[in-house]
Amino acid sequence: KGRVALVTGASVGIGAAVARALVQQGMRVVGCARSVDKIEKLAAECQSAGYSGTLIPYKCDLSNEEEILSMFSAIKTQHKGVDVCINNAGLAHNEPLLSGKTEGWRNMIDVNVLALSICTREAYKSMKERNVDDGHIININSMSGHRVLPSAASHFYCATKYAVTALTEGLRQELREANTHIRATCISPGLVETEFAFRHHNSDPERAAAVYESIKCLKAEDIASAVTFVLSAPPHVQIGDVQMRPVEQVS
Ligand code: NJP
């Protein structure tokens, strides 16, 4: 309650559900994405629902480091800094290794890996300079960060999520070496019903819809519940990874 959280990719899907849940719990949440109008709408909804926290919309293209750094400096000026950082923004393009376009690969690396790393570094800096010892950095990873699916469309995406697995564990070790109690966690969902599969380069909307209809998927709110659970763990408890799949998902 009263803490400042940054949620990246808060315009739709999992990020919007996480932002809403944290505002409901009384946090001051800076929600960023490119479609800031959607976050403004969500902020108005949270306000009319009478939630005790606030959602502050911030327009940021996370594939641009300058924009990320300006966002952190605005957060410092307006809200003193970040206590909780939820690295949620991410995307997958259908760009197989044998035929994909470099541009699509680069976009996945920029958002899924580099933006997450830059936000992590800047959030840590913000916590350290204010002696925040109970901060938390949560990465929204994927089951794709734990096993490679036999689908050419997802191999590069899997590679970026394997990077998230490595970065979260590496972060945990660096935080320990820095002698802080700031915690690092990743949450690794299976299929979640959002707009995600419709936003791929070369996405086939019928195929995407069929995937979501094939089983009873997780909801964005299920992931938001995992985030609030992780944040509510006692200070001595370090949750490394929460893997969650729909009951009906096989792989
Ligand atoms: O995705 P979607 P989800 N700069 O497409 C933002 C992981 N995951 O909520 O800029 C700034 O509905 C985009 O904002 P906008 C997945 O890998 C998902 O399902 O306005 N923001 C939007 O808010 C990802 O890490 C599933 O377009 C940028 C958000 O990212 C996380 O869950 C399964 C941006 C994407 O919303 C959220 O995914 C799984 C940029 N350059 C893991 N580019 C699943 N849905 O099945 C994108 O295992 N965003």
C-alpha cells in the first residue's frame, strides 16, 4: 500500500490486469505502453471503481532506451522512485529461424530482453539511492522460457524467454552479492487469453483464435493474482519462478 510500482505494457492484456490489481491494493502504479489512451481509460475505470490506489499513464516505446530513461527520470521527479518493477511488456512475431526477418527478431530482443534489462537496472538504481530494501522486480516470463515448442513460429520468441529465465536467476544472484533484500521473481504462464497471438507479424487471426478456443486458457487476471501473491510473500521468502498453465494444456 502506498508503494510505487512500474508496470510495463499496461495498455492491454496481462499488464492491464496487473496494473488494475495493484491499484486496487492501494499502490501508486505507473503504467506504460505506446497506446497511452488505453491506460488513460483504465485509470478512469479504476478511479470510478473507488480503488484506493492510482494509475498514472505514461507513454513509452520500450524499444527506445532514451524513452525508458526519460520515464525513470520523470518517475523520480514526480513520485521519488520505483519500489516494485513489473517487466511485463513482450511480444512474439512469427519469424522462423530459417526464413524470418531480422527486423522481427530485433523487435523481440529489444522489448523482451533489452527493455526488461534496462528497466531492471534503472529500477534497482532507484531503489538503491532511496535505501529501499524491500523492493521487488517481477518478470513476466513464459513457459516458452522453459521448453522449446515444435513450432517454427515460436523458436526466436522462446530464445528471448530463455533469456528472461537466465536474467531473473542472474539478477537474484547479483542482488544477493549486493547484500540487499530486494527480490527477483519470474512468472511463467502457458496460454493466456489476450490479444497476444493476434499481434504477431504474419499472424493468422483464424489460427490464433483457434489456439485460444482449443482449451480453457488462463485469464490475464490469473496472472495478476500470481503477481499479488508473490508481492505478499513474507520478506524472507524468495519465490524464484511461478509456472502456471491451463489444466488442459499438454505441452
Ligand atoms: O500480450 P498483449 P500479453 N513499447 O499483446 C506492450 C507474456 N506471455 O498481455 O505499446 C511499449 O496483450 C503492449 O503495449 P502497446 C508475453 O510474452 C503471454 O498476453 O500499447 N510497450 C501491450 O501493453 C508478455 O511478456 C502469453 O502495444 C510495448 C503489451 O506489451 C506478457 O506475457 C503466454 C511495446 C502486450 O500485450 C504480456 O503478454 C506466455 C513497446 N515497443 C507469456 N511492445 C499469452 N498471452 O498466451 C509491446 O507464456 N508492448
